[in-house]
Amino acid sequence: MIFTTDHENSVPRKPIWRRGYDWFCGYNATEIDMSEEEKKAKLNKITSIEQDQKADILLYALLVFVLSTAVFIYAYFSMPT
């Protein structure tokens, strides 16, 4: 009786640098098996510019912080010594 493992029949895994590259670039091996409707739904979700309320509040708070920091630095370095 010969025992087989799942490792013999499975697809070889990509190296970690390749998986990181694919993740960073947005490649996904499961997209090949997706139907046209699923692909369109995913594309609509990715290309949407809508923000939820938490992200909107966070972005405005960070905008105020960055602008305040810029004004402070400008005022600090523009004063005569």
C-alpha cells in the first residue's frame, strides 16, 4: 500500500518575494476562474472613489495636521533671530 500526501498533488508554491510582488501589484491567481459578472463587480469596487465616513474624517484631520505643521514651520523659520 502506497500512501500519498497532498504535497505531491498540489501546485508548487511561489517564492515569498513573488507572492509579495503579486500582492503589491494586485495580481491574483483566482481571477482566472472568475466569471465576467464577478470581474465587473470587482472592477467597479476597485475603481470607485467613494469613501466611508471614518476614512473621510481621518483624511480631513490629517489635512488639518499637515497644514498646521506647514504654517508653523513657515512662521518659525521666517522670524528674524
